[in-house]
Amino acid sequence: MERGMNTERSLWDYLRVIKRRIKIIVLLPIFGLLISWLYASNITPRYATRAQLTIQKNILRVGEGLQRGVISAFEKSALTRMASSKEVSFLAAQYLLDGGGHEFHAKYDNQNEAQLAGMVRSVVQISNIEQSNLIEVNAVGEKPEELADFANAYSQAIIEFFNAERRKNINELKDYLNAQIAKYTDRLSELDVRILALKAPERNLPEGTMSSSESVMSVEKELRQVESTDEELTNSISNLESALKSGDINRILAILPSSSFVNERAELARLSVQLRDLLKQFTESHPKVERARADLNSLRASLLESTNSEGNKLLSGWKKKLEDINIDKARLNSERAMISSAIASLPDRLREEGTLVREQSVVTSVIQMFRNRLEDLDLSLSTPSDRIELFELASVPQKPFYPATKLIIGMGFAISLIFALAIAFILESLDTSLFELRDVERLIEKPILAVIPSINIDADKVNECKIPIKREMVEKLPLVVDPRSPSSEAYRTLRTVINNRFTSKGKKTLLITSTTPQEGKTTTIVNLSLACADAGMKTCLVGANLRHPIIGRFFAIDRTKGLHEILTGTMPPENVVQPTGYENLDIIDSGSFARRPAELLAKPELEKLFSWLKERYEIILIDSPPTLPVADS
């Protein structure tokens, strides 16, 4: 069974491409590696260092002391913008020139302040670290020692600038607060004068009601208390009267004070418990039960009489108290009505006085608030509240962060390798040469039956061969001259494959051709016919190349008759078939010269000939013209 052809490339195909184009794939990456190294070597190295500042927000209040505050994102952003200002860079330049406790000034003596400030500003950047109270001072440049100096000087400049700005802002705020205190103090003096002018005897109000609003509130409060007492006392009288009418000793005792009838209550509880325990042991008619019940009823009767007497006394007292409460209610209602009437009749000047008094109170509170805030500011000037401190000094960087030489070289190598592979596969796709058997199979989409090596026969063996044909023909017959040669074995392999694939399945006709002349198709078909004949297969060799017939040169036959005579009807097939001198092998040569071979090969006599041959031979091998130059094939 023939195997299907797969036109897709496998991994081994790609590996073979790499093997064939190994020079490009190796040399281009090496060249890319060299170029990347040269490029990285010519880049000026850049260094980076950083210093860190920590921000602390403390809140100072009079009487509360120092409290830790929270730095908001807005405040950090404002501080970052402040730290990026030109004033800070000039302050850093002054710090570098003055030394600031470090040996900076000796390095930068030849720089003026503006030039040095520009240098600092060009290499320093401020960044805000999220979710923390830190600010980074980053310095990026080509001189590592200079970067560390600039970062540290800039950090110190930020601290000094922040403290100066803080003092400036506090002083400005103090000036504003003092101005507001003076303004509201003048307003308070004005209110005092107006209130004194409005004060006058309140002739229309009863005695003791100068502060009329306070009097109304006091009377209403007292009236609410009296009404609450009245309601509670009324409920108590109602409950006691209901209990006395019902004769329920327990209800009466619950209402009476707990300090009354203490012994009688205890005795009543004891007799009740005793009767309950007896009922658990005896029946209702038992003498002990009846005696205990009689004692309990006797105690209840005597206690009821005493409680009724005590309840009536208590009831009389409550009613007398209720009458007094009603009198107080009437008095308070009358007094409230009088005060309300007096308030309604107050002149407009008293109402204006009340408005001025309230405004006076508000102004006094505002002045006090401003004074407290002023004290907080005075305290914050003398005590460190909000402050920025140096958290980490910048160190001299030892290695440049740019260029990343290894990364550049690695990327250059990778890019050049990819480029080399791309070029290799592009060249492979443009190259139509056939290097391997797989290339041939993929191109023609047919399986290769066998590979015939070059025929190289020893000259001595050719000389020993006594076949009556030309020497150049003998040199092309390894099966006759050197049956043990690799070429002979290759032809036998081809015969075996053909036998397994075609003849064993009933196929007898096999045409062998080539694309162009001089590719060895005639040599192949002659040796294949000899191999088939050696295997005992009845074989007929047909020379269908009517334009350049050379197949007859391999045998000692009559070349004047052949396929041309059969197709023209000059001679029958049985007169044209000739023995070759080899067992089981006959031949039909091309015959005489044909003027129009294509038209002859198209005649139906050719098909009749093949039918005639199939009845007499096991395999028929046809030597045809090449396919590209002529249309005969």
C-alpha cells in the first residue's frame, strides 16, 4: 500500500535547513554579538543614587500636648511640588559652596551659584513613595561622586527650605489671627455699649421676672414635675381603692409600704407554705390540712382588718397631698400665663437686647477660639511639630545602571540569531535545489522507489566482457559486467519494489521517462529489464523514443525494424519482437526513422500492441522520450 505524501515540514526538515545554512546561522549571531558589544562599550555609563526623607506630622494643642497626625496624599503631593522648586536647587547650590559641615566647597569652588543650581536641578528628581511617609531624592548622571553630593545637598536644602517656609506660614497665620482678634474685640466693645444703652427698668413685668425667658423655662420645668407627681399619685390612689374594695390581702400588702406588717407578712407566707406542703401529703379533708387552712384564714381575716385601717389612713393622706398638688398646679399655670403675657408686652428694645446678648456671646467665643489657635502657633514655633528629617543618606554608586551591557549583548545576539534564521529559511524557500530524497518526494508528491548510485565499473571487468556491443554501452550494464556491484544491487531493489507494488497486483506496463535528455532513463530501463529477466520474469523492452532511439545499442539486434513498423502497419508485432540474447528478455526497438512520432504514438495500434504483449509477458518496460522537450511522452 502506497504511503500518503505529507507536504508539511517536520522538525527534522527544519534541522536539515539549519544544517545546510549553518554558516549564516553561526556567523550572523557572532557578528551581531560583536556589534552589540561595540555599541554597549561606546555608550557613556550613567549612575543613579538616592537619599530618603521622612515626613512627620505632629499636632500641638494647648492642654493636650503633642499628638501624632496622619500625612494625607494631598499634603505629600504639595510637599513634593515644594521640594521640586527652583528655590530649593539654589539653596542646595549654596549648601555645596558653603560646605554645610562636609568637604563640598573644595570641589565646587570654580562654580558660581546659578551654574551649580542648574547642574543640581538637571540631575535631581523628587519622587513620592506611595503608601508611606517617605520622599525620595533621586540623582541620575555620569559622575557618581557628584551625584551623591548633589542628592545629599538637595536633601538638606529641602529640610531647611521646609523649616523656613513653615516659620513663614506660621508668622503669616499669626498676623492674620491677631488682625481677626482686634476686629472682633472692637465689635465686642460696640455690643457692650449698645447693651448698656438698651438696659431700663422692666415696669410691665412682675417682680422677680427680669430675665423673662429664664422665668418661663423655670416655671414650665416646675409645672412638668408637679404634673408628673399628680399623675403618679392619682394612679396610686386608684390602685389602693380598687385593692380595698376587692378585699385581696395580697394586693393591699403590695401597695402598702414594705416596712408595715413585717411579722404578719412573714407569718402569712409561712402558713401558706405549710398548707401547700400538707396538701402534697394529705387530702383536703385531712385534719392537719383543715387545721392549717383554719389558721391561715384566721390570720388573713385579722390582717385584712388591720390593712384596711392602715390603707384608709394612707388613702386619706394621699388625697390631702393630691389637693395640695392641684393648688400648686393652679398657681403655676397662673404664673406661667402672667409671665407669657408680660413677655408679649415687652418693648422692642428688650428683644433687641436679647439679640445683642446672643451676638455678644458668639463674638466672645470666636475671640477665645482665635486666642487658643494663636497659643498653638506660639507653641509650635518653640516645639518641633511638623518636620522633615533625613532618613537615608545617598551613597556613591559603584556600578552604572545604564547601559545594561549584558542585556544589550544578549538582545543583540537574540535579534541577530532570529534574523539569521529568517534569512536561512527565506533562502531555503527561494532555493529550488533538491538536496535529499525527502525534497524530491515533497516536490513530485510521489514515493521514491529506489536510489541508483553512480555506475562505476572497473575497466578490467569491462575488458573481460565479450558482448558484441560498443564499450560505452557495456560500461552502463553493471548487471552484466559486475553483478555484485552496489549499482547492481540497487537495480535489483528497484525490481523488487516494482514487483511488490505493481506486478503482484496485476499491473504489467511500466513507462520510464525523465524531464530532460541525458538523465539516464534509458540506462535505468535497460538494467531494470535485465534485473527482471534474471528474476525469471518474462520481460519485454519497448523502445518508444522515436526521436532519439538508443535503446537498441545495448543489444546485438536488427535495428531496422521496431515500433515504427508496427504503428505504420508495415510489420506485425510477432515479426518485430526480437530476442536480446538474455534469457526471459525480448525487445521491440524503435525501428526506422519517424517523421511525426507524436501522431504515431497516438494511433490505436499502440493500445492493440500493449494488449498483445500483456498476453505474452509478465512485465512490459517502455522507454519514452523526455517530458519537457517534446509531447511524445
